[in-house]
Amino acid sequence: MFKKMRILGISIVLLAMILSACSDFNKVVKSTDYEFKYKKAVEYYEDGEYVRASTLFKELVNIYRGTSRADKIYYFYAKSTMGQKDYLMAGHYFKSLVQEFPMSEYAEESQFMIGYCSYLLSPKPRLDQQITQEAIDALQLYINLYPFSERVDEANRLIDELEDKLVYKSYLNAKLYYDFERYKAAVVALTNSLEKYPDSRYREDLKYMLLKSKYLLAERSVSDKQIDRYSMALDEYFSFIDEYPNSKYKKEIDKYYEKASELLHYIEETTIE
């Protein structure tokens, strides 16, 4: 009984504190003393109360527009939005700050944060990667604008991570056609992936799938197209073996080479006769 009463007592005290805090915040919101409101907004931000901070800074942005403090308030507004993990809007506000206050002391950090917000919004590799590319572009712009900044190493690290995601996305897209045995489309997608990302960590696998796709495409083609397509498969074999002479796929692709050579020889002899 005593324990229940104690818990009830603590709950009542906490509720009273919450109500009091809400009451205090409402007074700040209704206040017309903007200097006081600014100081409270900074306090809320520093205490991690980002919703309250952003509520106040949103109003103060318009109040202090055109003053020497305008960029600082906009900066805190963007940071408060960031604190709420609303990275889309935070990125928008950081971008607006850079555009409106290009000479601000907060411009450099804001330029970095534009890219960082997009980085945080970058989806899993299987999804559309437009925002991933936007993050790369924004971070690269930051490096170009501030090549001696202490954040350059971090920006480069983020770019590398984002580019790895694009490479993997390209690999998955190409592999999808291969897995569904759509070999004509697979040849196009695999070739594009190799050309766009020549240093891809998946290069050996991509070239293997490209060779196999060309071989199976030739095998399933009408007779009029088989000579050209088997020839392309053989060319791909030589390209692959030249680059990966000790590949884990060597035993398998040697069989494709032998079959393609035999079939090509047979088709050519039959055509001549």
C-alpha cells in the first residue's frame, strides 16, 4: 500500500512539473519580448528541446530578418530541425541559409550540412538513389569551396560510402536482368555498369555474368544472329581471361569457350554448304 502511494506521489509531482513546464513555454510563446524569446530559444536548443526551440526560432526568423543576427537565428532554426531528425527540412533550411547569407560565419558548416542531411536520407541500395547522388554533389561542392577545411576528410569518407552504394545499386540492377534470364537486357545493363564504374569491386562477377549472358543469348537466338552473337561471346571470353587468368570462374567459362567455338565452327560450315 505504501509503495503504491509512493508511486502515485511521484507521478503527481512529475505531472505537476510537466504542466508547469508547458505553462512556462506557453508564456514564452506569447511573449512580445523578442530578446527574451531569443534567449529562451537558445536555452531550449542547448537543452536538447528541439521542438520548442524550433517553434521559437521559426517566429524569430521573420522578426530579425535584415538584422545582424538574422543568419545566427536561421542557423539555430536549421540545427533545431536537424535535432528533430527532420533531415529533409533541415537540409532545405541550411541551403536557404547559404543562399541568403553566403558570407555568414555559418555558411561553411551549412554547406557541409546540406550534403550531410542528404547522406542521412540516402535509402538502401535497392531503392531509387537520386538523393544519394544529390548528397555526393553537395559534399563535392563543399570540398571544392572549402578545400582546406577540417571537414574535408569527413566529406570524402561520406562520398566514398555513397559511391559504394551507387556501385552496388548498379550491380543489383544489372544482376536482376541476369537472374530473370533476360539476357539481351542483361548484356546492356552489365555493359553499362562496367563502363560507368570500371573500378567496381564487383567487376569480376559482372564480367562473368556478361560473358555468360552473351553465350546464352547466342544459344537462344535465331540462326541468322548466332554467328555474330557467338563471336561476341568469344570476344568476351578473351577479355575476361586476359583480365582474370586465375578466376574462380575459369573452369566454367572454358566450357563456354569450347562450346561456342564448336557451335560457331559448325554454323559457319553449314552456312557455307
